[in-house]
Amino acid sequence: MVKFVKIKDVNHSDFKEAMRIYTESFPPNERHPVDTIKQRLKDDRYRLYIGKLGHKVVFMSLLYPLKNTNFILFDYMATDRQYRDLGIGTEFVKTLTKLLRGNKANKYLILEVENPNYGDNKEQRRRRLNFYKKFGTKEMKDVRYILPALSGEDSPTEMIIMILPNYNNGKIDGSSVKKLIYQIYKELYNRDKNDELLNLFINDIEDTIELI
């Protein structure tokens, strides 16, 4: 059985193993440099969880609580390629969901999920979207969201933005969504309100967003 543990020490061997899984699982344009992750952990901005089978690290996830909000960005989740299809990711999301269902702290997860209408790996993206939906994660309908390229000259990625658990009877105020996206762009990607990429889509967000 996988044991999920929170890691704070960036010098620990488990941290190094988590970063190995991270770098093997995500393309360069969708991942932050490991040094950035180290600094955010030291500054208590990131939450790193690992999954261990015995003494082996087989899973990692990074969560980013957005400052002064009730939202936590579910930034990354990955399983070691040798241990995939064993339901480890499912168990972790169930663990998070169980904590949030009680929701005494009134917290919600925000997810950036690749849009299956774009890219060469449409089927893989569709499976990933359906994976999150089976837990009750809701998509922000008709909200375009673009993930900036996080390395070099790579292209940005068309995403869908989602929320878990159920929020406000299936609707969210458009101004709140804009604030969240502005904050994510600022805190995670160091981009301000004048950013050209951000302004490709932010002003098209409607006043009320349906969660589907």
C-alpha cells in the first residue's frame, strides 16, 4: 500500500527521487526548473507530497496554495513510469478529495488540464480530463486558458481550468475567475496584467461561469 508523505527537506534523498519522477513525466515547456521548486519549498509556498512503496518513492505531487484565497493550485502529479496503472494517482486524489469534502477550511483545488481539442496527443489528453472528472472535478465552461511555455522557445499550451470539489451550486463569478488567473500568472509564471499571452483570453471571460 502506498504511503503519502509531505516533504520539506530539499536535501533529502526522497526529494531527489521526486524530482526525477517530475522531470521524466513532464515536457520542458510544462515544468518549472527544479531550483525554482526548491526555492518555493524553502519559502513555504509549495507543498510537495510523495508516495512511497516500502522505501521507494513512486509518486509525487506539488500543490500551490494561492495567497489570501480559498484556492490551491493542483500544479503537478506524476507516478514513476514503472508503477503506473496501479491506481496510485487515484488514491492520492481520493485522499485530497476526502479532506476537501469536509471542507471545514472552505478550500478548493484549481487544476490546469491540457485541452483535448489541441495537440498531437488528443486521446491521452481526453483520458486525463476524464480521470479528473470521475472525482467530481468540474470544468469552467467556455473559459479559454493558456499555459505559458516554461522553458526556452517552446510554445504555450492550451488548457482547461477546473475546480474540485463542487463549488457554489455549479457556478462561479467571472470576476473571481479573472482574479484567480491573474494571480496564477503572477505568482507561478512571473507575468503581470499587461502580459500579451494573458490578454489573448482574459477579457473574454463572461460574468458568470457554469461548472460542467
